[in-house]
Amino acid sequence: MSNTGDSISGLLRDVGENLGSIFRYFFPGVLIVGAAYLAYPSIDIWKEIKLDNPWHFLALGIVTVVIGNTWFVFNRFGIHQLIDYILYLFNFDGPARNNPILDTRSYVKSLGRFIVESNMISNEMKSVRKHVGFRASSILLMYTFGELAVLFSIKNAGAGTFFFEHTCFTIFIGVIAIMIGIWQNIITRSIDWFSVYPPKPEDKTNSAKQKFNKTSD
């Protein structure tokens, strides 16, 4: 009984430690294949797939992972990077245009320096970096969900399909998912920044004094 409990605990621990990788490698493809089935349920390919056939199941798994990772990569280095650049221009926490720490007004140089220094942080901050990685994967999954909801609401097989029958609802949910993703993007960017450049005690003291002086005035 004890061995069984230990095995379950170990399995749960492994899953918990690798949630970011699961979100990164597996879930995007599952979302895409599932959404495609709901949007185009009548196409012949679905009829040919037999899930009780191990080779069909393996092939579907490979296709799912490949499609999901391709979508993930374009999201990561396209949409996500564009949003990061906009946040940079508006001086949000993180690599910012007027940030004196990075000492450059070039986005590419700021990002490059930040990435290099983020890989040189102390061991104490490694767990924070792992948390940032998990949050980033979760955000990209939100973007994927929102994009698919909007895309297949506009483009689907027509009457009788899930997206056609619930167009307004799925577009609304998709837009909300994207907005939540952007909001979490801003938060995660700030956490990412502080994991590399944690605020010093004197910075907190000066900030408190400034707030007190403003209140007194």
C-alpha cells in the first residue's frame, strides 16, 4: 500500500514539475485537432482514423505534436514577440526603452542582454525562472485557444457545426481568452524582470519615501 502511495505521489510530482513542458509540447496540438474536428466534422480524414488501432493512434499523436509545436513557435516568436515589443515601447516592467539598467534604447540589444543575464542568475532565483517558464507556456496556450475560437468561428463547414451554431459565443470567449493572455503577459514580464534584477532594499526605501512625500504635499 505504501509503495502504491509513493508511486502516485511520484507521478503527481513529475506531472507538476513538467506542466510547462506539457503545455508547451502537447496541449496546443490537442486544442488544434479538437477545434478542427468541431469546425469540420464531416471531412473524410476523421472517418479514416481508428483510435483502437495503435498505429493510427500513434500517427495522430505525432501529427498533433507537430502541428501544436509549429503553432506554438509562430505564436512565441510572432504574436508574443510583437506584444513584448509594444510593452517595451510603452516602458512596462521588463526590458523597456527608457530603462537605465540596460543602458540602450535598442529593443534587440535590450532583449539580448536581458536573456544573457537571465541565464546567469543565482540558484536561489532558479525556481522563480521555472515559474516564469510555466506562466509563459500557459499564456501561449491562452493565445492558441483564443485564436482558434475566433478563427474557426469565422471559417468552418457551416450549418450543423459547433462553431457555426455558437458563433457569437465562441468569438466572445476567444477575444476574452486573448485579453486575459495579454494581461498575464504583462504580469509575467514583470515577474521575469524582477527574477533577474530583484529590487534592492534601498530601492524600496526610496520608493516609500517618494510616496510619503507626495502624500504630504
